[in-house]
Amino acid sequence: MEPVVHLRSAVSLLGRFPALAGVDLDVDPGEIVLLQGPNGAGKTTLLRTLAGLLPVVSGTAEVLGHDLRTDAKAVRRRVGLLGHATMLYDELTVADNVRFWARAAKARPADAEAAMVELGLDGRLRDVTVARLSAGQRRRAAIAVTVARRPELWLLDEPHAGLDAATRDVVDGLVRRAADAGATVVVASHELERATALAGRSVTIVGGVIEHAAESESRSEGQGQAASEPDAEPEVARVP
Amino acid sequence: MFRDALLVAGKDLRVEARSRVALNQVAPFALLVLILFAFALDPDSGVLDRATPGLYWIAVLFCALLAIQRAFAIEAADGNRDALRLSGLEPAGIYLGKMAAIAAQLAVLEILLGLGVVLLYGSHSSGWPLLICTCLAATAGIAAAGTLYGVLAAGLRVRETLLPLLLLPVLAPVLIGSTRAFEAARDGTPGEGWPWVGLLAVFALTYTIFGAFGFGPLLEES
């Protein structure tokens, strides 16, 4: 089975400066991978690189079977990037925004409606302009856009930020269902407890380089006994 | 491509319909410019009447600058430019859609300015086909060039001041051509105005073709 993400010594630029300094990473179809690391480690840069927004200047970088160095545009239409910016038009309503981005991605109108329902945006909020939403509601609308696009690779940068507990559970449920349906998810988060429970594997990035990979408890519980012992250290290995 | 253009144009016009920037800010600005011209040039001396076609198109260019800046300001906010790059929309479709939305707003402003010129300056003209064709060709040209230079300036920190510096010299042929065509219509010699309409049409077509191909790389660089 070909990996959805295949990086070998990948170096990408942020402006004129190297932001990723030789990243190695493989992510299989249907996998949920947690990306962790300190502030400024390169998590957001890696997600933007995987989305085809930052140029890869050396190494191997393939996403969804496309070479990021030569065919980044083919990747972009198949990924869903939830970044720090909500990527919404303030003057339009929630429904206008979700429908516009869904139609741009050639998703069905029903997908846009379903996404709004799933994120609790189907009532009064759907006709409220984004400028009048709270930060948490804006985040929900941004997640609805990502969901409505039905991407094959979900790239989520701090998806739980600004959300209440109930909505965080909803988001986790959406991510699990997407992965069960075959989508691949890479999630960067500082909420390690929640994100570790969600992900099957975690990787740590420091200084633009992947340092460690470990299977999370949620995955190990079903597969091995190392994690069944509370004090057991998670298996740590170089990536790949 | 045309599906994407319709989608983007619809979105931009919906943004304008909800924010009403063109109606509440640009249109009053345009009328204010006309009034100030009337103060500066004594209507009784005949100078104002002779200068009306040029003043009208200068006011249109000022409005166009505001409309173009607005069209790209909404994409600069909150990561929307990245969203456009990720959207899967054809760059040529985005270009044509934004161009169409700017042209539609300009057309409305031109009608308002035309009414202002008639009411404030007492101007009149008999060559309506020439006037209408001039407006259509000039509007398309301004929108085509403006959309191209708008995305070029959009990624720069000094975009508000840079756009007029880049765009106004480029639009000089539009100003000259449309003014001459309007003068011909006013003077009752439409035959002298049609070649200028041809020039405006060539300008619009050239920039539309350049824009359709050049918008994508400029969006990537901005």
C-alpha cells in the first residue's frame, strides 16, 4: 500500500529561508498522525508544505501520489487544511462561506449542508455574517468548510483551539469517521492528551526535523501489550 | 473555467451587496469629486463643459482604484488568499470572476456618475450608441488591467499606495480613448469616436488574455 505522505530529506522554504531541514515521514492511508513539538518547531510549516503551499526545494516529497516539487496544484484540491487563519469572508454568512468553498472544491451541496449540521451551524448561526461570530463559532465554521470539501488528506493545525468541550468531541468524532472512511489525517496539537487519544501514532518535530515517532496508547492498546502496562514507555523509533 | 468565474463573481458581488462599500463609500466619493471639479472650474466660463468628458473618466478611474483595492483586500484578510490557492479553482476562472465583479460595480458607478454629470454640469449628448460602447469597452479594459495589477500589488505591504502608481500609467490609453470618444459623442461627430472605441476594445482584449494566463503565477507569488 502506497503511503499518502512520503517525505525523504524534504527541505522547504519559508520566503528565502529553509523552514523544514530535511524531513523524513511516511503516513499510510486511513492513518491519524499526531504532529507535536514546541512552538516554532515547524509543525505549521510541515502542514503547509504537505498542502502544497510552500515550495519543496530538495529531497523527495510525494503527497497523494503527486510530487510536491512539480505537481503541487494537483495536491491542493485534494487536501483540507485547517490553519490558524479561518479562511472565511467576514462579510458573508456562515452558509455562504461553507457553500462557496464546497462548490469551489466541487463537493455536493448536500455535503455543505451536512457539514453545517454536524458542527451545529444549521440553526440561527447559518445566516449570521462571520464578522459577528465569536472566535469559537468562527473556528466551527472553518472546520465545517474543511469537512464540506471532503478532502482525502486532512491537515489540522490546532483543531481544538478555541472550542468548547462538546465541540471538541464533535471534531474528534468527525476526524475518526473520516479516517474510518479512508481519509488520512495529520493533526498538530498542543492538547496532547486529547490528540494522543485520537491519533494512532505521534511524531515529534524539533527545529524543522522529525525527531521521534511513537505509537499512541489508543492504537497500542489494541495491538500490543507494551501500552497495557501503565508505566511502560512508548516505543520510540526513528522515522521512517 | 467559466463555472469558476461565475462562482467567484457571485461571491465578490455578494460580499459587496452585504458590505455596501461601493454604494456607501465609493459612490459618494465619486459624486464629491464631480462637485469639487465644478467648484474648481467655473461652469459659466465654458471650461467645465469642455473638460466634462475628461473629468468624468478621471472620476471613474479614481472609483476603479477603490473598487480594485477592495476586491483584493477581502482576499488578504484571514488567509483567504491561501484558501483560494487550495480551492481547486482555475486561476483564469478566479481572474475572470474578479474582473467581472469589478466591471459590474464600475458599470453601476458610471451610471451614477453619468447622472451626476447631467445634473451638476448640465451636460448632454446625442450619440448614445457611441457612449454605451465606449463605457462597455473602457470598463472591461479598466477591470482587466486592474485585476491583473491588483493581484500583483496584493502581496506587498505597501499595496494601497503602490497600486495607483502601477495602474494609473497603464490606464492612460483608456483615459485618452474614452475621453476622445465621449468628446465625439458630445460634439455630434460619432464617426471620430468609433476608432477610439476600437482601441479600447483591443486594450481590454489584450489585458484579458494576459490576465487569464498571468493571474495564476502572480497569485502564487503574492
